Amino acid sequence: MELPARFDHPAWTASIATVVSYGLGLLGLFVLLFVLPFAFFLLV
């Protein structure tokens, strides 16, 4: 799929990559700080 020329700038790629990596980091921290302890206390 070809993007329009106005979205073909490297700044768009960098901003999308920043948002995705920030979201993955937040998801990882959520799992580490909330899901794993909750699962641990359910099993104990």
C-alpha cells in the first residue's frame, strides 16, 4: 500500500515508532507490576 506523499517523511515513521514503542513499554510494565503479582497471589 502506497502512502500519500505528505506521510512519506521520516518524521512520521519516527513518531509512529515512538508511539508504538512507548505503548509496548507501558504494556510490559503493566504486566510486570500488576498481572504477574496478581497471578502469583492467585496461585499461592
